[in-house]
Amino acid sequence: MEKQYDSVKEMRSIRERLQKEYEKNPALRKKRLEQIRKKYRLAIRTKENAYR
């Protein structure tokens, strides 16, 4: 029985595509992560603020 949609296969292809993009342009990864942190109001965890 074959699945109509294979989510694991899809996630692997997305990760591979992003990895290639970020290898070519490492600053792009940092920029996108900053945008995500801003959008969802996420802070970067450090040793000082990890257990607050």
C-alpha cells in the first residue's frame, strides 16, 4: 500500500533544499532566523536566561 502523501519524504527534501541555499549564502540563514524570532517573539537562549 503506497501513501498518497509522504510527509517524511517531503521534510527531507525541504531540509536538503534549505541546506543547499544556506551553504551558498550563510547570511541568509541568520537573516531568516532573526525574522522568525521577531515574528514569534523568541529569545535566543543563553546560559544566563535558560532557567528563568
